[in-house]
Amino acid sequence: MRFEYATRFEKNLRRVSSQDRVRTAEALGQIIRYFETHQAPEGLGLKKLFSRVGLGAVFEARVSLALRILFTVYEEVVTFLTVGDHDEVRRFIRSL
């Protein structure tokens, strides 16, 4: 399994508070461990939203009550697409 970070993800990560960056890093670690061990992390709220041909499966993970990570899994590649609040993530999904 390979892990990639989209430019939008990196840009949005710089916009969140330093405390949220730490929480996001912890959540990313849990997500990566999940794909390596196949043991679901507790409290992450990992949820498959939908699948689309050419895009793969789209997942959402809850970093905190307000912050979400959106990522795809396609052909052994996990791509972290964006990080933001619930509304930002929903707007991004509509653009896919």
C-alpha cells in the first residue's frame, strides 16, 4: 500500500490550527496503521462514502468534532485529498 498527499490536502493542512495539525497527524497515523494491520481504529469514525470508477473508494475520517479527512483508495494507493470542516469536505465531494 502506498500513501500520497494531494496538493489541496497539504494546503488545507497549513490553514488549520497547530493543535488541529497535531490531531490530524495522529489520525493519519491511525489510518495508515489501519491499512497495514486491517484493525479498525477506535474513535476515528472511519466511513466509506461511495465508490466511483477511476477514482476508487472515497472515505471520510473524523479528526475531531469539527475536522474531517477525505481520502481515496484506488489500486493499492491511498490518496489523502483534503482536510477541513464538515461543510468544506461536502463541497469538495461535490467537485469530484
